[in-house]
Amino acid sequence: MRTIMVVNPKGGCGKTTLATNLAGTYASQGARVTLADYDPQASSLAWLSARPAARPRILGLPAQPGEEPVLPHGCEVLVMDAPAGVSGKPLKQLARAAQTVVVPVLPSPIDIRAAARFLEELLTLGRVTKGRLRVGVVANRVREKTLISTTLSHFLRSLEVPFVTSLRDTQNYIRAADRGLSIAELAPFMVAYDRVQWAPLLGWLDSAASHPQRRK
């Protein structure tokens, strides 16, 4: 089973947008997907409640750090929407359930500083240092050709983890969220550029580079 956690210590950075789009994308590809919502606001579950019955089914589960979600038989992909502000023991508990962590970062000085502190903690986890948990970062809600977007790009490229892709700031994500859909499920002519931006992330998640080493 594939397990992917979307996490960032700061609220409002787009964790739920990334998690729901991952869940919707994998479901649209035919995978049996479970979306575990660890955030007290339950935004991922709210997105799921708007999902049309005709779309590929995604199972939503409310969850809490320290509690293993009860997954249905045959689950192929688990996407975990982590809560804001998670650190210390709760972060370690969440990390035990994941193979890959995706960290979205917004283009603002406050978000960049918060991400730097969080990644410093994340990269010291035993599962990361032992190669059992892979980490990648994503620039989120980016307005191209702005000074802060350039600053964010330089910061993410300076890290010891892969800078996987940059996702633009567009109303397409709002349109998808309102309908319980992912970017992959909107009309192709509407989201052609967004699909191009998503391709590196999906390719990385499907590659050996994002899969943890097996225990010897």
C-alpha cells in the first residue's frame, strides 16, 4: 500500500488542497484511495462530502495523531492530511504511518521561516535518517515572476530534500474544491497548465526516489 502524508506546521499553506488533489488524482487513475483527515477543521472530509457520486469513490476517515486509521480491505493508496502545528511526539507518530512526506510551502517570508524550522525537525526523525521515510517539498500558490517566488525557489533548492514542483495560484483549485474534485478531474482545456505542473510531483511519487528503503 502507498502511504503519503501532506504536512506543514503552518495553517493555510494548502495542505488540504494538495491532499485532496492527490486523493482525487489517484482515484481517477483507478486506485482504491483512503483520505485520512487529521486536521480538527476536517476540511478534507468537507471536500469529500461535496464529491459527486458518479466520480471514483474515495473513503474518508477522521483521524488523530497517535491513532492508526482503520483502513478498508484492499486500500491501495492512503493520503494523510496532517494537522497544522504538529511537532514533537505527534509528528513522530504520524511519520510512522507514512512512506513519503510532501511539504507545501507558500511564497512568503513567514512561511519560508516556518518551513525551515519544521524541516530541520523533520529531517532529524529516525525514519528519515534511516531512509525509511522520504521527504519532498512543493512551492504552492506561486505567482510567477515575482520577487518572493524567486526567493522561495532559491530557498527550496537549497534544501537537502527534493524540490519537486511549483504550483501556481489559480482559481482552478477553488473550482475543483467547490465540486469535490481534483485538478485531474476538471476539463483538460481548463487545467492544461496545471497538469503540466503536477506531472513532476506525480512522477516523483511514482518513482523509486520517493519510496523508502526496505528493512534489511
